[in-house]
Amino acid sequence: QRLKIRMFKFIAGSAILAVAMGSSLDERIEIEARFESWRQEHGYDFSPAEYVDRLDIFARNDEYITKHNSMELSYTLGHNKFSHLTWDEFKQARMGYEMPPRDFEVDQSFAGV
């Protein structure tokens, strides 16, 4: 029963996203196959609702990567363990510097020099 619900959500979500992104259902099936491969490689497991959202984000990131790489610059982009995140999610999770705790006292005697 749970699998049937997940499949229904996938088919409905894929059809809606295919229309929204202007891609064919075949392209959507192909991107989901790449997403599944990526998800298994990186060990992610999503709830059915989150799965559809993360697949959409992955697809948008994949489109960005493809467009970038088609420009034939001196470097290429590819997928990594963050490919399921939006740019804002990535910045929030990974770009905030936090000072590690100090386990020593700083000598303040040179502060006036």
C-alpha cells in the first residue's frame, strides 16, 4: 500500500514537474534514474513528500550543470553530495563559519604592543 502511494506521488509529481519544467516525461524518467543513482551513492533516504521536492531540486541543479558545461569553459561542474540542496540551503548549512572552541588561554600581555 505504501509503495502504491509513493508510486502515485512520483507519477503525479513527475507529470506536474515535467510540464512545469517544459521537459518530456522521458526526460523526467531519465533524471529520476540519475537522481536514484546519486541518492544511493550518497546514502540519502527521503520521505515520499521530500523525495519529490529533492528530485525537483536535483533536476534544476542538473539543468544548471548541463548549461554551464555546454559553454565549454576551462572547468566543468558535476554532481556531489550537495546536489539535492538549493543554493540558499547550501549557503545556510555549509558557508557559515563557526570558530572552533579554544582549549587554551590567549596571552594578553602583548595586546598593547
